[in-house]
Amino acid sequence: MKSGVLVFVALLVSFSAVLGACKKIDDAIAAVEKASQTLGNSVDSANASLQTLGSEFPRRIDETIRTEVDGLVSRGVQHAQVAGMCSVDFLLRRVDARLKRIRAMLINLRDKKNDPVPLILPVVCTSTPAHLNLYDESVHWNSIMLTGFDFDLLDSQGKKIGILLETDAGEMIPLPDNQIGRTSHYQLQLDLAGPNKVTEQLLCKRNVRKVHVSFDGKPGVSEPVLIERNPSTRDEVREIGAIAYTPPYIDKKGSDRDFDTKDDKPMRVDASGEIKQTDERTIKLIVRMHAWENKSNDTEVSGEDEWRVAYTAPEGWRIQSFTPLPKMTSISKSMGNDDRGVDFPMVSGEVVKNFHIWADHGGDDAGSFTRVEVKFNTLRVHLVQASRCP
């Protein structure tokens, strides 16, 4: 009789323990459901709900589940930091997903089941910059910041999230782990330049188009960061103005510096203005003049000015085209004595708008008075962004 009583008492104690354990699990489920229902629509209300969950959740419960709860509650204080970069809706959905996962784990524990529980993956909400442009020199390739949540989760192989570079051919190239700065569970800093810019060169030579965040070796954790190759264009206008040039006297035996012109004995004058592109960022101009008389002493001047810079494209841009065309305008005239000089307007669309030429006057001319002033037309330049790829 005594042994039967002992058995009954033992069964009663065991049953009470089971009931107590089940009640703790039910209490835990109720605390999780309450937290889910009181998340509200702001970071502050969500954090308050999680703090309440932390205080009401039973301490003595499955260690794995308790760790999940503690991790969720402790990360609540970081929501405000992430909120500046991710939307509030993103954060609330993320917390709610974690609460649903914990609730499913608790139900499995209570009902002694092994049903699948919602899988939580790392998630990215923003990339700074949002995309990369191979033509944008302002972007620093070693400071691309990804913001999200749970970047410290481990995959089935015990590894954290990685980065894959996708080429045009669909090849996936892993970014070395030492180029992934894991500053916190909600931020990653990527270095797409690499030591000695080796990765940057790879992006160019292998025609990498997308940067993926991967988990379990597969892309899809977030929308990829796109690498664009569409350069921007813009137009610039430059007023060149007038360029004066005095050609040097050509000292020849029997000649002098006086162009002794008469109505029936004019002198000949050739003049030209030219512009050309000398490299991908520079346009230069030059003025030339040749004048001579057809008589015995054969006075003559001839020469060209130095090449002058007419336009330099801004850093990071290159010249695709420019107008006016053609690139050189020239004239050839017979001229006489005129102290004021003579204008020779050019037709529309030429490089030169006007030549003003001083040929002959009373006294010595060659090397001093005989000269040309070239008024260039407005320069219109079409620019395209220069690629940073070698």
C-alpha cells in the first residue's frame, strides 16, 4: 500500500511538472503574440514592445529559443540607428518575422513536433551609393555601404553572408572576404577596388554588371547593386574672342621693311585660323599669316603663332565632338595702304568669324605694323563622361 502511494505521488509530481512546463511555454507564446500585436507603427513603439517581451518571457525555457528572444530584444536598441537608412516598415516587418519564427519554435516545443519554422535570412534594405557608375569619378569604390539586418547569421556551412560579382556572361566571382568590412550586424562596407585596384580592374576587364549579396553561396538576399556603363553627356559653350598675331619679317638680300603698295601694285596677304582637338580633353587654336609684295625688293613676312589652349574639358569628362566645322578658315587677299586695317567677315559656320588685317601704311611695316586679328566663332563642345577603366 505504501509503495502504491509513492508511485501515485511520483506520477502526480511528474504530471504537475509537465503542466508547469506547458504553462511556461503557453506563457511564452502569449508574450510573443502580445509583442507582435503591440509593435505599432514606429521604431519607439516596437522597441517598447520588445522590452516588455524581454521582461515577460519565462527565463527557464529551451536555451535555443531563449537565445533567439534575447538576440531580438537586444537588437531593438539598434533599430533607431538602422531607421535612418531603412524604412520603418522594413524594420517592423523584420521584427514581426522574427516573432513568428519564435512562436513556431515554441509551438514545436510544446507539441513535441518538428514542423518547419520560418527561415530568417540576412536582408539588405539600402546600398550607398544605390548603384555604381564606371564613369563617375566621385564614387569611392572602397566605401560602398550596405545597410540591413542580421548580417551576422550563419548559413548551413557556418559562414556569414558573402558578395558575388556577376559578369555579363553570368559568371559569379566571389569578392575576397578581406574586402568585406563587417562593421556590425546591420552594416557591411565593401571594397570593390581591392589591393592595388586589382578588383576594380577585374570589374572592367571581366565586364562585371551586378554586385550580389549571397547566403549559402547563392545570390538573392537583396536586389543587386548595378554597375552602369552609360556615360552622361553635357554641352558647354566657350567664347574664344580675338587673337592678334604679328608675323616676323623675313630678312632677304635687297629687301626692306616697307611694303610700298600702290593701287596698281597691291601686296598679297594669306591668313588663317585653325582649331583642333589635341587630346581627349583639350582643344587648341593657332593663327597664321603670310604677306609679300611683288616687286624688286620683295618685302615679306611669314609665320604662325603658338598653339594656344582654347578649351579644356573638366576632370572626368572627355570631348566627343565640337563645332564649328571645318576646323580651319583661311583667306587670300590683295591689299593696299590703309592705316585702319580692313575687315573680312566669313560666312556663318566657319571657324573664324572675322579677319581684321593691317597690311601697309606709311613707313616700315614688316614685323611691326603688318598683322592680323582673328575673331573666332563661339566654340560648342559636346562632352561625355570618361570611363575610370584603363
